[in-house]
Amino acid sequence: MAVVKIYGDGLPTTASTTMFTGKTDKTCIIKSIILCNVNSVDTTVTMVLNSSPMHYLIYAKPMKANQTLVIPISDIVISPGETIRMWCSAPYVNARVTAEERDGAPLALGLNSFRVSMPASSTPTTMVPALSYSRLVKSLVLCNVTGTAQTVTIRFGWSGDNCNLINKYTISANDTVLIPFADMIITPNEFIEGWCSASGAVHAHIVMQVVT
């Protein structure tokens, strides 16, 4: 395992520039994202994984003039060949992204990564399927990709309100939140399901570690 800088520079103002591509036979695990708006005007920052489909980690996040933000994203897994793009709406925002780099693909390292554009429904939709072995939740990141507040409900284990550990949780417009559920166990045949208040309004990123 090595600690590496995967980006450390000013951000472009267009969405077309790839800032990082996962290396062959390597797994990249994001540990830290720090942003600094060095301009005298407000701006926004967006960060997206891949292009088809796109999975947003940051979506039009407002930044005031001269503001520094530590983005609450930790343990997000980037597989070989996956891409990261990041940009701002007005120059200039400096970004520094630090990660762990491990030999091998995520599955070989016992890592399961799930990315879901959450549905809008009181009928829960499976976000993480049941499997025959136990897993630890290492990271749960939620990104609101709309300009209005949204609510999220997520169940862990089984269906039914008795399994709600996130219940109508409000995420502000264009906000990204890290839910501190690190090392919560999901036992064999348990699953994770949920929904948000508007279809596709929240992108969920869940990383799990296989328990052996």
C-alpha cells in the first residue's frame, strides 16, 4: 500500500478534462479532498466518476470567494480504468486529492463498491444485494445533485421500518455528506435498500469490506 497524490493543481472550467484514471491492476481509495477558491468571486465545484453512467461525488457545490473546503468523502474506491473528472464554474479553484493505492483489483482485495442513483418511491429499492458472507460498511457518501433539499431513507438488513437507520434525512441543495457508519456489519443474506424524495436526486456511494 502507498499513499499517493492523485491530483494537486488548479481545476479546469470545463467538464471534459480527466484528472485521474485508475491504473491497471491497482485499486485507488480516496482519503482526502481539499478545495480552495483563490478567486474574488463565488464559484461551484463538481466531481464525477466515469461517464456512462455518471456517478456524482460533488455536484455544483457552492464555494465563496477565498473559501477553503474539506469535502467529506472517504474510502471511495476507484477501480482500474475508472475515471475522475473535476471542474469549477469560474476560475480558479485549487484542489488536492490524496489516496491509498493498493495492488490488485477491488474484488481481489475484498472490497465491494456500489453506486446508485436513488429512486423516488415508498417501495424500497435494493441498493446493495444480499450475499452469502458478511461485509463491513466502510463508507457511505450521499450527493444531492439538485438545487433543492432532498430527503433520504435507507434500511440496513431487511425490509421494514424497524431496519431504518437513515429516516427522511435531509440533504441540502448541492451538498455532499458522509454518513459515519464505518465498520457496521451486514451479515450473510442481509441487504441495503432505500429511496429519496425525487427520482435520481441523490447519488449514493457505498463501499464494503468482506469479512473473512
